[in-house]
Amino acid sequence: MGKIRRDNSSLNWLGEEWIEKSSDDDERKERFNDILVEVICENVDFGEGVLSFLEVMSGVRRDEISEKPDVFARGLESLFGKSAKIIEECIIRNLYSTLNIKYEENTKKSFPELIRNALKDYLAKTQKTI
């Protein structure tokens, strides 16, 4: 049986584990999301239009994409069908490259998992050390 945490106010659930919050986590998550949106716009024709359409159709705002990658991925799939996988691959490759994070090709991980992993790596990489 796993440990039960009574107070998670200083922790964030990130994919597969709890990570300690720091005062600048929100700012770094916002910056990560901004980078993700930039990458999406650079890799999708009419990226701004696609983001606006997905916001209306799927309810995921551009500032929530990194928090709701599952919803974003479903929106892409409903809009682009099977081509969504190719778009997701381009987004992931360029996101990892932009963040200077190693990307393992032929991974079995889903788009949402790869977004969460990139966020986790970005937060670890940009964490201030005292």
C-alpha cells in the first residue's frame, strides 16, 4: 500500500511522480507553455488559427496546453485525423530541440507523456540552485 500524503500543497503531480514546488514554478511552467505554443505555431500551417479553433472546439486554451496535453492531442486528432500523429511528432521533435533536451526516437510514449516529460525535464533544468 502506498503512502498517503495529507498535505500536498507544496507538491505538484507531474506525470509519474510528485515534485517539490518552488516559488518560481508557476513562472517556469508559463514559460514552458509559451515555448510549446511557439513551437506549435512554427510547425503547424495556420498555427494561430488551429489554436483558436481547438480552443473553441476542445475547450483547451493556449495557456493550458502543457497542463492538458491529452485534450490538446484529442483536438488535433479530431481536426487532422491520422495526420495528427505526424504533426505531434514534428511538435515534439522541435520542442525537445528548442529546450535542448534529448529526444529518444522510436519511443512508445504518447504525445501527452512526451509533453509531460519535457515539462519535467525543463523544470529540473531551469530550477535555481541555492
